[in-house]
Amino acid sequence: MLRIAHTPDPDDAYMFYGLVSGAVRVQGFDRVEDIVEDIETLNRRIVEEGWDIEVSAASAHAYAYMADRYYVMVAGASMGEGYGPVVVSRRHMSSLEGARVAVPGRYTTARLLLRLATGGGYREVFARFDRIPDMVLRGEVDAGLLIHEAQLTYHEMGLVKVLDLWEWWSSVAPGLPMPLGVDVVSKRLGAEAARAVREALQESIRYAWSHHEEALRYASRFARSGSMEQLSRFVRMYVNERTLDMGPEGRRAHRLLYEMAWDEKLIPELVEPEFV
């Protein structure tokens, strides 16, 4: 049996649909167990609790804490190109200095990117990603760092953009996609089995593309906001050719992220990701 943990985010549900529905099989494994948890729960279980699951979604940031135990699959990565996490508020802010900023978890890549982009100087308030827009609206925090569908819908809530992390990333890493999420596979399976998992995930992505409406209906079960049209747009943003294979640019982008984070001492050691 192969245990696969992924998030309830529509893009994850969409890309794993072929595997969890049984339409796609993993060579060498008779069945798949599907585990669904939010990204920071998965990050913490692997990093802090030593959870030894075979396959999991993880933040690219969190991988810096598990690189000794997991490969990064070149398939399944969430990478921003022209879009990414945003900081929003109820009003325009010229600076985050001294502000209370809700961030979606200690190990999220969005948190790491915000630290790199600003150098800090704000007060972090950790919160579940789906609670952050309401926290901003209620004035519990001065600003919030948004990921997932809220990146597309925050203006409908009456919130304004303070900082666009894609704009910052494209200025420091021109021509490279922005690393956000990855799918990892345990090294204890061995490289050959890990490659078989990666190939099955690629087949699952292709299956979702060829059965788009079916896979989208499945993904919609996990959506927290927005219309089906917005859901489809979000899924197409984050499940694309780069998701099928991040390519050399994607690999370079991940290495650059870890180099930048290590230079600022924001991760425990310099990471050289192992890709399968």
C-alpha cells in the first residue's frame, strides 16, 4: 500500500484525482491510501513529528527541514509565474514595519518569501490560511498573507493589495518561476520506486486534463470560496506544464530559494534538493 498525503486545495485535489480515483495505478503498489490535511499540518507532521509517510505534499520551505529523508518530485510542484501570494489589508499601507501580519504557518513558502522580500520588521500572527481574510476584515491583524483561492477573490471582500510577492520574486530571479509547493517521496522507497511514483503522478495530471470537468467537480468539494469559473481558473494557474515537469528553470528556482534563505540564515543549513 502507498500512502499519499495531499492538501484539500483544489489544485492538489485536481492533480491527484487520477490516483485517488483508481484511474491511475502506481507500479509496484496494489492500492493507494488517500490522506487529506492542510499544508501546514502536513509540514509539521513530517518536520516536527517525524512522520514517515511515503508521498506527501509539502511547502518548498518545509523541504529544507526534511531533505535528508525525502526526494523532491519534478512533477506536482506549485510554482507561480505572473502570480503568487499577496499581502492584503483593509487600507493602503506604505510599509509593514511594526504591523501585525497574519501568515499561514511557520513552514509555508509564502512566509519564507515574505521574510526574504521585506527583511522582517513586522509581528507575525500564525493562522490557518483560510481564516486570514476574515482576520484582516475584523481588524484582528493589520495585514494578511494570502495563498490559494483568496489570491483571486480578496478584492471582492473589500481588501486591498499591499505587497505582491510575485513582483518581488521576478525582480530578484528574472526568468524563473517562483517555488511554492512540492510533492515529496520518501527515500526509503528507493530511487526506482520513487521514479515510479513520479511517473504515476504525471499520468494522474494528464488524466485530470483529459477529464477536466470530472476532475474539477471532485476538486470543487474542497473549494472554500469562489465560483466554478474561478475554481477552474485557479486550477489552471497551478496545474500546468510546469506542474507536469518543473524543468531546469524550476530546479534552478528551488536551488536559488534555498541559497537566498541560507544567506539570511532563515533555514538550518544550505539545501541541495534531490530531484526524481
